[in-house]
Amino acid sequence: MRNAIAGAALCLAFASSQAVAADASAGKLLFDRHCAECHAPGFGHPGTQQLGWTRGAERAVLEQRKDLAAAYVSAIVRNGLVEMPGFRPTEISNANLKVLAEYVAGAGKKRGSR
């Protein structure tokens, strides 16, 4: 009985880690599809440049930031901010927005100090 419980717990832990990896991978794909054109690192990305000018170089690249909360990212993506337009639910579904926001909020934290 103990072995069965331990085995089940191990399977659940493995499945959970696989789900987290899948969400991160899906979040990266969503970021690349909807956000990278403006928010990827480097020259020629207006969102990154604007954030660099207004918030400083350390806050310019979204995937490297450690100070973003998923709820904040969701609100900005859905409603827009300054030059950034909002994305309608027909463009990014609520489910995809949740995955995307969690990816952006956690990407910089997972990369360590950058």
C-alpha cells in the first residue's frame, strides 16, 4: 500500500512538472506570436525601446523582468497602455492570456540575475 501511494505521488509530481514545462513552452510560443515583434530584445522593437527610455534598460526586455505580476500583464495585454493596443478575446483567448501572462511574469525570475 505504501509503495502504491509513493508511486502515485511520484507520478503526480512528474505530471505536474511536465504541465509546468508545457505551460512555459506554450507561454513562450504565445509571446513569440503576439509580443516579440514589439517586445523582443534588441534594436527595432518599439515596445522594448519605449520601456528602455521610460523605465530604464533593466526593465526594457519583458522576458528578463522580475517585477511583473501575471494580473498586471493580463490587464495591460487586454486593455493596452499608451501606444500598445489592447488585444481582444478574439485575438488572444482568456485561457491563452492566462498562460501568456504567467510566462511573462515568471520568465525573468527563472533566468536568474540578468
